[in-house]
Amino acid sequence: MAKPKKRYVCQVCGSVQSRWQGQCPDCNEWNTLVEDAGGVVTPFSARHNLRGGGQTVQLVGLDSDIPLPERTSTGIREFDRALGGGIVPGSATLIGGDPGIGKSTLLLQAAARIAGRGLDVAYISGEEATDQVRLRARRLGLGGAPVRLASATSVRDILTTLSEGKPPALLVIDSIQTMHSDLIEGAPGTVSQVRASAGELIRFAKETGTAVVLVGHVTKDGSIAGPRVLEHMVDTVLSFEGERSHQYRILRAAKNRFGGTDEIGVFAMGEDGLDEVGNPSALFLTHRGESVSGAVVFPALEGTRPVLVEIQALTVRLASGATPRRAVVGWDSGRLAMILAVLEARCGLSFSTAEVYLNIAGGYRISDPAADLAVAAALVSALSERPVAAEAVAFGEVALSGELRPVSHGGLRLKEAAKLGFERAWVPSTLKEEKGGLALTGFRTLGEMVDALLGR
């Protein structure tokens, strides 16, 4: 009788080791290796040839005329936008986010709207009882939706129940970390259990055409908990972001086999659940009657959607010899250091004796390099206490030489700013030819912008 081969699986990174160690050699985490029984290895199985004994798989040509599946709209336009146009039948979607951010609320609203159109929807909760889900649905005004509810954690029980009749159009699993398969040893939430449970559910989706949505827990740094292979197994990975202290929520796609990953969905948490935000700029702009030093409006771009946000800067003079602090919220701290270096080396401004604080209003996060010019204008305005005109926006990329470089979709940014009532725009000089309904002021270098702001 062959002995089962023992192996030890890291609960953080999923690496497999032949013997137990106190520290995982791949991710350097301590006490994360857990014994996991492997398959029985025999001399016959080691030499067995896999070229025979299986079933023939049908191969389809890439140029075959096969109708593509139609997407199913969730009834929530912002959700559909992040998905690339709707849910694809037979797809597997993983959505993660911080606790209490609104993942279950969003999926319950989408499930109720899909079921209201006559489609069969099953909502399986591994964390709440069916009565708790029903109470939450009534609070959201969805008590009459024909959604089938169940509270279960066994993947075998779930698939057996759904296989008795016609498979549903949508299956929501909340959450995948609570599911377990009796084919694998271990508690729910371990690497092997999450991988096996997700694999069975994804296989069910591909075989029956049911769209499966998995809710995933996140770690303290915001990444989805469990093995990274889980993100490779699914078709779409969505991240639900936002601060619970703020009203807005952003649904962002990190992976999408059926669409782009540059679109976002914007929601606002209200008394009746999550509401769609058609004009996200209204959430991130401060309504002020007069110009304020250190505040500049920047037209950011998320996919094809422009979002106007306010960049706020503050400088505090320190006594000689004190170490100045650099704090930034919502932007890259390394890029802030670069902008400060360019302002000092190319424009003659010194921030070495001042603390610098930079904030993106509303808790929004920016990774667009076009924000360089707006950040530089906010810093110069805060240092000199000269406000930028309230009716002006600014965007452009700053090079280390101090040159201002053009950015993508300048006309779209200008059009959105004009629609919201802005009258002027500070842009790189190469964008002077574009028309957007605004009076454009073009600068070739960052020094020209500093001279214009300081009146030199």
C-alpha cells in the first residue's frame, strides 16, 4: 500500500513545501505552513501515460461562425459600466472590498433587479441566515423581489440543489471564504478549501451557463484574501473602494476578460442602499464662493469618464533646523517629491523650510500623471498665498526638465470642465489648438506657469 505524500501549504501565498518550516521561504511569513494531504503516489501512477483513456474534446476553430452570448444587464448602469456592459452568461466574477463597504448591498440590489425581469436568481449566503438577508432586503425596499435565498456553506449541497431543476441565470456566493468542499481536508477559508470551492463553482458556471458572482474577503492592506490563484481562475475581478466616513463608493475592475479595466462605477451610500452617481464631479468638488490659496481643480480621467476633483495643498513654515514633513493623501508621495524637486531646481522656489501637506478632496485617489501641473499650481499657490482663480482648471504632465508635456484626451477634459461652468484652463502649450469652450492659457515650461501665478 502506497503511503500518502505529505505536503505543507502556505496560507498566505499558496506555495507548497515538502516539509514543515517555521517561515515560508517564498513570502517570508511566519507560522503559515499547514499540512495538506496530497494524492497517493505509486510507481504505476508516476509512469502512467495520459495519452489514452480520456474523453475526446471538441475543438472549435477560431474563425467559426458561433453567436456570442448576450450580456445580461444588472439594471444598475454604474455596475454595468464597470463590468464592460453587463454580466456575461457562464462567467465568474470576484468582487472584493473592505467590510461594510457595501458589497452585499450592491449584489442584493442587482440580484433583485435581474429577478424582477423574470430571470432566475439564487443568492447563497454563508455569513448570514436567510431571515437576516430578508430583513436587509426589506430595509432596502427589495422585499418583494423573487430572489431565491439560502444559507449554506457546503459546495456539494449548493450544487446538488441547483442541479435539480433549470440552472439559474445568476448565482451569488457571499462569500467564497465561508464555502467548503468535502473532497478537501481543512477548515473553510484555507488555501486548499478556497481553491477547491471556487474551482467547483466555476466549473458549474462554465457547464450550465450560469453567471457566478463570488464575494471575497480582503486583507488589512486591501488585497483579496486567500490564494492569488483565485484571481487567475475567475473571469473578472472587481474592487469596491471607498472610505466608510465618505459617502461615495467606487467600483473598479482590476481584471476583465470580457471588457476593459479602465472604467469605474461611482455610487453614493444612502438610506435605501447604493445610489448611482451620474455626475461624480459633484462629489469631489468643494463649492466655494471665493478663491482659496492652495486649491486647484483638476479634470481627472477614469476610462472614458472625466471626473473633476479638487487638489488641496498647505505649507507651514518651520523654525530653522527643524525637519519638514511631507504628507500626501490620495496621490503618489514619490511623485510629490519629484514635483517639489522640479519647483526648486527649475523654478527657484524653496520648500526645504516648510512642511507640505497635499490632499485630494473627498478621499479620491489619483494615478493620472496629468495631475502634475495642478499639484504644482496648488503648491505654489499655498507657498505664496496667491489663490488660483476659482473658475480655472489645470492639467498637464511635468518633466524633470521643467517642460510641460501634453496628456491624453485633452478635449474631453476641457469639455467636461466647460459643462460644469469653468471658464479658463491652464494647459501645456501644445493643447492650445483644441477647442473646448474655455479660454486656454498654454505654458511651455513649469517656470512660465509659476511666473504667471506669482505675477513676475
